[in-house]
Amino acid sequence: MKTLKTAFLLTALTLLLLFAGQAIAGQRGMTIALVFAVLMNGTAYFFSDKIALMSSGAQPISPEQAPRLYAVMERLAAKANLPMPKLYMIPQPAPNAFATGRNPSHASVAVTQGLMQLMDDEELEGVIAHELSHVRNYDILTSSIAATIAGAITWIASMGRWAMIFGGWGGRDNDREGGGIAALLMLILAPIAALLLQLGISRQREYQADASGAKMVGHPYGLVRALEKLGAYNKRIPMDISPSTSALCIVAPLSTRQFLTGLFSTHPPLADRIAKLQAMTITR
């Protein structure tokens, strides 16, 4: 059901992109929107992992430097029948982690120093299982596509506003294909709708990764305790990370400080995630 919801939201986001282009500049606008989205998705597919790791300051780490992390990762990767991801350490005290990469063969998992210091073995196992679930479910690719389409919609809306200021896209002939009230509404509403659809996709992915991670381990208890700790510590310890990369993290850094931050967060409320995990019944 969660996969169907994600597919529906992603389809809606793509259709919104095409409608935005058509409303603003007719058939030509739709074509421009589609080409722009394809180019942005190609960039995200091949380079989003490198961008995320660089922006977070993550550094490659060896088994000798982090034997506990490698032991947990090797055990869970073998259990999930996944290739061993590349492991990175982020030199920051805020506890957090994220996975990136376009597929399981090109996956990387980064954890902060704060996470390694805070989590016991069972909690660390829950966190790593959550991140491996993102890898197995191709969530990073899905999120990257959603982000680039949303970015394309925002770019088109911005260009449309400038075009209207300077006299439209192409004169009177273009009025039959695009422009007018529909274009004006699309310029205002499309970026908001794109953001909400993107958030919906991200939240569904987090719920599914929680459930898949708990099943991978065999119980939800370690992940529940890990999320409780992460929620408490991330209210107090800031994390120096870009907004696009923070969307990949297991919990959004400082996401509970303000009402609007929670409303427009890429992550569902921690209380809801924990409640769903606690309600799980796992048959071994």
C-alpha cells in the first residue's frame, strides 16, 4: 500500500510538471518542462550521492576505524542479501545517519560521530537496518527524482513570473495555448503543490523504511529506542548540513522546533513513527 501511495504521488508530481508547462506556455512549455525534468533527473541519478556526501563533510572510514559499525553493517547486509555499502563518518556531534546512492551496488551509508557515541548495539542495528531498507527499496532514487521534478516546477514557475513581467512567452498567438488566469494560478499554486507532493513521498518512504528495518532485524525495539534518543538529542544539538541532504537523514535535524518546520518537514512526526513501530507484530 505504501509503495502504491508513493507511485501515485510521484505520478501526480510529474503530471503537475507537465500541466504547469502547458498552462504557462502551451505545448512548447510542456516540452520544455519535460526536457528540463529529464536533464535534472539524469544529474540526480549519477551525482546525488557525491553531492550529499560532500555537503555533509562525510569521510570514508575503514573497518579498523569503526569495527562495531562494520560488524553491524556486514551482518545486516548479508541478512538482506545486499552488497556491502561504502561507509562514511560525519565529524559532527549531532546523532544522525543517512543512506545515498542510485542502487544497492552504488550505495553509501554515512553516520555521525554523535550517533556512534550515543547508540548501544541494538539501537545501532535498528538505525543501520532502516538505512539499508532505504537502499533495498530504491528510496534514494525515488526521493532524488521527486526533488528534481519539484525543483523543475519551481524553476518553471519562476521563469513564468519573469516572462509575465516582461510581456509573456510569445505574444498574442500564445494566449490560445497558455497564459491567462490558468497560468497565473499555476505560477502561484504549482510550487506549493510540488512541495507538498514531495513531502508526501518522503514521509511514505520513512514509514516504509522503519517497518522494513524492523522486519530485517526481527523486532522494532532497537529502532524505537534509537528514534527516541535521536528525537531528544536533535532538539538540542544543531547539525551543519544542507537542507537537501538533511532530507535524507533518519531524523530531520531540529525538525520539532517550530510548527511550520514540522508542517513542511520531509519526515513524519517521530511520535507517529514510534507508535507505528510499537504496534508492529513481527513473526520470526
